[in-house]
Amino acid sequence: MKYSKIFQFAYLVFAVLFLYDGITKWGDGTHGAYVSFALAGLAVFIFFFRRKFANKYGNKNKS
């Protein structure tokens, strides 16, 4: 179960990396900044989605 919590926070790390990549591409004027921003948003969504279901199944097993 500890591994799933580590992977949850790995999605946040990837979100920060994609945000950085998007900001640098936006500043340089190169194409692909929107893709990086979309991937960052997707990574944040997956973080909260996995966190919700991990808590849901964790609470079910305790009761």
C-alpha cells in the first residue's frame, strides 16, 4: 500500500515538470506549450482521482 501513495505523489512531480516545460516553451515561442499544460492538468486530475479511490477502498477495508 505504501507504493500506491508514492505513485500518487509522483503524479504531482510530473505535473510540476510539465508546467515548467510548458512555461519555458511558452516563453520561447515554440509550439507544444498547450500539450504540456494539458498533460500537467491530466497529472493533477489523476492524482486526485487515485487519492479518492485509495481512501475509499482503505475505509472499506477498515470497517
